[in-house]
Amino acid sequence: MKRDRIESSHERELFTAILALKTPDETRDFFYDLCTPAELEGLVDRWRVAQMLLQKTPYRKIAKDTKVSTATIVRVARFLNSGFGGYKTVMKRLGK
């Protein structure tokens, strides 16, 4: 997916703040403060879908197992395959 990245100074500050977190517990606490429960659930769902897609899990099984809509699964797949490479970078670093 080729798009110009539009980055504000506030967005950069947020990403820098996330990089300052040192443990999963610190990160969890930050995201619990930052996000509503629904927003966090959406992020967790997308992360789980991305992992399942990389394991070549069929869309219907992903939808059944995660209760995520097929539209969300397709969206995650599109970014996984032709987005900015964020999913793949993190997956590679985590050895997934």
C-alpha cells in the first residue's frame, strides 16, 4: 500500500512515548490509560488476526475462533501483505 505518511509532531511524541516503555506490564498500563476497552480490544483482535494469517489460517476459521468480522480480517490481510510493513517487522523481531 503506497501512501504518503503524514506524521504530526504529536503523533511522533506518542510513538516515542511507546518506545520509552520497558516492560509488558508498563506497556499494558499505558495502553489501559490511553485506550477505551473497545479500542484496546480492537487492537488485540487485529494483532491476533495478523498472527493467524501468517500461519495461513483460513479466513472462516479466524472469524469463528476470534469473533472478528471478515471485513476486519480482509483489512488486516491487506495491510499485512501490502501495508507499511509494521506487522512483518514486529513478527520477525518476535520470531513469529
